[in-house]
Amino acid sequence: MSEQEKNKAQEERAPESRRLPTMTIVGLVLLIIALATLFISPSSLDQGFMAMVERAHPIVINVGLLSTMSVAIVLSVTMGRILERLGFTDALMLIFVPIGKLFKFNPAVMIPAIYNILGDINAAGRISGPILVKSGATLDEKKLAIFTMVQSQQSFSTFMFGMGALTLAGTRVGLVVFLALFLPLLVIPPIGRFLLYRNCKAVEMKDMPNFTPNTPPLTTVFSAGQEGMNVLLTLVLPAFAVVFGFIGLLTHIGIWPILERGIVTVLEFINIDPSTGLLSIMASPTLAMNNLREVADTLPPQWVIGSFVLAASGFPLSVILGQIPLVWSSVGEMKASDALKPALLGVTLRVLTAGFIATVLGGLLF
């Protein structure tokens, strides 16, 4: 090709190469809005930022740092690592391998849900992410693990407070717990495997690695404590700040109150106590169950059952939108977006499950 022909070809491609990327266009629009706001209403920028700070500050400091939740996160990671050191993960594999072979998925998929029930959702991700990687799980199997994990409560204290509320409401506690916690653990992985995440494969026990570390006992305990503090300071608190900061901005704009009213309406419609249900979704299922225990004998039993099932999930939103993507992308060899999508699908299914149990089966459970 001659030099003249090359120049002509470059000129023909020039308009296409000068086309602005989508995000550059978005950036220009935001820049124009920011400059317009600066000249028309300069105080709006400061007020919006302060609304973010004021909404996030009490959650980050009072709930995330100074409450018992911060200690619970550190201790849950520690207990999870101790259980792992004592062979708990390998024992679970012996139980789950036949289930995985039956439904053709890696049995490690069910490990995060177990650690979630026994400890904390942050510990579940921190410990189970590397287990899934070590077991050779596919990306779909990691997504299936997250999808299953958010069907159970994100701390053991949530379960204990919820049990107290169910007892005061006069419900059949054992049956509710079975339907809310143990049945999903058996039913959700096959559903997710055949409908959503199909790139799965069964693994024989002989092909599974050994998951019990050989670290000295004291090293295990203190290293786990340091790991738990790292989870709190570098993952949980930043996630709180980001999620509730944006909620503060949406509140300042006037969008969030509308969304909040919509959530309350939906919760009432599906027989979930709106007060504790909203608290579970937005702030803390543990706090919601503690509050529910105080008023359970004054509420319709269906509302108590629905609120318990909803709390026994991956909520609050800060966990779904922040902590799960951050934790799993850092230890599970997957993108944050790959962790976020199954978490959102999972909690959506959990809301529908809570409504179904409370509305359709509620009359049989008290």
C-alpha cells in the first residue's frame, strides 16, 4: 500500500477514532451539572456532601465500630478459623459430597452458608472464598455459593434473638426454623444450579484437597483475630460508609423517602412487620430481631414469622452492595460485579420466600 493510500485510510478512520467513549460523555454531563449547581446554588454541593456524612457517621461509628457488632465480626472470623483448623471444613465435605454428586455441583458450594449460620457473613466469605478456589470451583459455582449463602442469617445472634421472638409470638418454632433455615440449604443449591448457574460439575471426595491447615494452635487463634480486625477496618466499615453515604445523598435529593415508603408498603402486603423488616433491610437484622422480641406478643404471628425469615438472610443492604462484593473479590478470584449479582438475586428470592412462608404457610405455623 502506497503512502497516499495509507493517509487516505487513516483519514477515513479518523472520525471513528474521535468518537467519545460513553463514560467520557457521562463525565461531561456531570461536569456541566456540577458547574451549573456551583453558580446557581453553590450551597447545594456542601449540603449534599454533609447529608452523606451525617447519614453514614452514626452507622460507621456507633453501629460498625462501637457496638458489639465489631467484636462479633472479629470473634466470628476467629471461631471460623478455629473450626477450620479442627477439621470442620473437611467434615462438612464428607456430608456434602453425596449431595453435590446427586445434583452435579461442587460440594464446596454449601460451605459458605454453614459458616454464615454458625458465625458471620463476613467470616463466611473470608474463609469460604479460598476454600472454593482451592476446590477448583467454577465461576458459576462461586456465584451459586453466594446465592445460597444469602438465604441464611448473617450472624448467630440474629438467630438467637429471632428464636425468642418466635417463642413469644406463640409460633411453632421448630417448624419455622426448619422452613426458614435448613430447607433452603437443601433446596436452593439445586434450584440455582439448574436454572441460573449451569457451569457446575460434581467432584469426587478423592479429588478434593485437604482443607485443614497445619498452623500451630496459638498462631491460628491470634492470626485469625488479626484477620477479623482487618475485615472490620478495611471491608465492613468502608462498605458502611459508601452505602449509607449514598442513601444520605438520595435522602437529601428527596428520592430515598419515596423508596422507603414503597418498601414499607410491600412489606405490609406480604405480611412482614414493616418496622423490623425495614430495619433488617437497611441497618441490622440483629437489632431488628432484638426489637421484634420486645413487641412480638403484640403483633400478628404472621408478621413475626415473616420478619424472622427476612432477617435470616444476607441483609442489610450494606452487606449485599458493599461487603459481599469487596470480600469475595479479594479472596475468591472473581470480580466484584460477579459477586454482587447473585447476592441481589438471592436476597430478592429471600424476600419472596419470607412473604410466601408468612402469607401462605403462616396459618400452619402458630
